[in-house]
Amino acid sequence: MNDVLYVLLTIVVIGVTGVMIIKKVDSKLVFFFIGTCALLFITIVTQESVLGKQTTGNIYLDVVDVIRVKFIDTIKGTGIRLMVIAGYVMLMNQIKASNVLAAMVGKILIKLRSPYLILGGVFIMGSILKIFITSQISLGLLFITTLFPILIQLGITKVSAAAVLITVGMLDMGPNDSSAIFGAEVMKIAPMDYFLSYEGRVGAVVIVVMAIFYSVYFKYLDKKEFVEKNIEIENIKNISPRDHGVPLFYGLFPLIPLILVVITSFQKSLKVDIITANLIGFFIVFFSDLLVTKDVKKIGENLKKVFEWMGQYFTNVVVIIVAAGVFAEAIKQLKGITILAGWFATLSGATLIVAFALSLIVFGTAMLTGSGNAPWFAFGILTPDIAATLGTQTATLAIPMHLAGGIGRSISPFNGGVIAISGVAEVEIKDVIKRNLIPVIVAYSLNVITAYIFFK
């Protein structure tokens, strides 16, 4: 087939996949089915193995063997990391360590004197906490129980407060985040290097600029739409970290894995993997909890739950990475996106155009489905080849694509965090999405442009 047909076929495959996902067909099923069918088509047309030299001996059996290869590669690398991390994150929620940490942050923020400075501070501190509490919905709900009442008493409207508490979780960063670990695999570097040298730099710019933007823009909207309240900050009663019934030092537990990785990353003779850091965290947490509760049975129950949570994460996240890998292999072998990148490479500013186009696919899919991970897992693996065609760093394309998913899901009416936080705040989902539309567009554009400036 000629290049035009490859491009058209690639567009058709991506279009059909997008429609099925938007229609709420399970994304794992869609990626497996469409990917396998596309690989079979490629095999029939080319009469060559999709596995190359790793063939089973039969080009048609190789289509199915692609799934086996993706399972093995994912589980021994990204998969086991994500399962261990998921168990630790869920344990932090179970023993209320995350609640204490969030309440501690609230005590710091209340010391700011201006309501809208506090709102900007909430965004900064929440975005930082997202590195440790990797679930957007968990972080948002923790903040809405601790900080939402304070923001309302300060005179900030419910819709503005809810909008910020949704977007504190929009940047999926840090060595414990599943999508970030996948990004590190794509770029073939350690998760900590990916965080410190790439996504962390772009994320820091987005966080600071958006905190200022929220402070100014939401103050303007609240004054315009509602009667401004004059509240004495001294009269605000803060929620204490002690309210959760566990010792204050529990608030340090979510920080343990990242602290270990950061400290050892500066030691030439010592490197601690993310898995090892989380396992050390488990030992510290279980031993400390045993000293506090003196309940061996409770420790045993929590350990059992950790393995159950790891199994759930395998089903919900690791399998979708495998399925997306099969789909990505099909897209890669169809060559359409690579051909398009080659055409764009002759244009002035081609890299920025391609970065906006690819990240917009992830952003749009996340907005329509509520999931930022699925489109990133599906298309992220393609970035090294496309970047090579354009003559740029992989990070120029990979970082904005990665972060675009979390940004896009923040204005999705199907996203669990948007639904849950809007419900608790007692505001309409459509009002929160409308409130966040301009900020999210600003964050998305800032994300792409910053990555281009840093890595081009």
C-alpha cells in the first residue's frame, strides 16, 4: 500500500476505537479487539510476521503471541511497580495517614491572609500532595472534607472551591504515579529521573502559573457573579489533624517512598528502586502501627488487604496497559502516524504542531471518557519513533501528551473525581466544568508550550 492508504487506515482504526470508547465500551476490550484485528490485517496484507525475528514460526499465530509478549514485558517492568505502589497508597488511606497529611497541609494554608491567596495555595499544596496521594478522587475528597468548609467560610463560592479541588489532582506526576512510570518506560529512564528532569520541570511551571491564574481569575468571577463576603480569617475554625484518631506522625507515612528515592538518587553508590522504597515503607508502617495499636490481628488484616488491592490494580490498570500496548503495536505497524510526522517534518514549527496534535488526542479522549490513562497508554509508546522522525527529544512529545490526560479529565462529566467532588460540594457538574473550562485550556496550552521550550 502507498503512504496515503496507510495514513487513512490509521485514521479509521483510531476513529473506530475512539467512538467505541466514547460509547462506554470497556477500553480494555476495545484495545485488545481493535489492536488484534489491525495486526491480523497487516499480516494478511504484508505476509510478514508482526513479531519480526521473534516469530513463533507461523505468522498468524504471531498476532496472538503479541499479547503474550506485551503481558510479560509489562508485568516484569511497569506492572509489578504499579501493583506494589497501589497497595501502599491504599494502605495509607486505610490507616488514615493520608487524612492526617491533608489536614496538616490545611493548617499551613490557613496562615495565608487573603482568601484567594489561600485558594492559590490550596492548588499548589494539592498539586504537590498529588505526588504522594496518586488518586485524583482520593486527594479531592480528602481536601473537600478538610479545606472546603474553610474556603466557603472565607467567602469563596462553592463552585470556585470545588473547581480548584478537582484540578489539584490534574497533574499526574511523581515516581509513584502509574502514568508517570509508564512515561519513564517509554523514555527508557528511571522513574525518578523522569520526574526530576522532565515532567517535574514542566509541572512546576504549570503549578505556579495556574495558582496565580486561579487566584486572580476566580476572584474576578466570584465578584462578578456573587456578592462578596467579608470574613475575618481569625474567626475561621481549622480542622485539626488530630481529628482522625491516629498519631500525627502517621502523616509522614505517605512521604516515605519518595523521600527514600530522592535521598538515594543523590548517592552514586546507592540506588533504591521504587519497589524497594515502597517495601521499606510497608515494614515501617506495619511495625509502627503494631506499636500503636498492639493489635496483631489488625496488621494481618491490613496485609491481606494490601494483596487484594494489588490484585485489583492488576485488573484495573496493568491489564489496560497491556491492551493499549497491543493497540499501540498495531498503530505503529500501520505506520500512518509516523508517515504524518515525516510530512510535518518539512514544515516550519513542525514539532510544536505535532506536540499540540498528539496531546490534543489524549486531552480530548480524556475529556470525553473521564480517563487520562487509557489514551496516554495507547499513544505514548509511539513517541520515540515520531520524535526521531522530527529530529527532537522524545520528551518534547511525551511530556505534554502524558500531562494532557490528567488535565483533560478535569472537565469530563464522566470522571469520578468531578462527579464525587461536585456531589459533596452540592454544585452542578455542568457549573463546575464551565468554571474550569478556561483554566484547563490555559493549563493544557502552558503544558505543551513549556515542554517545547524546555526540550526542543
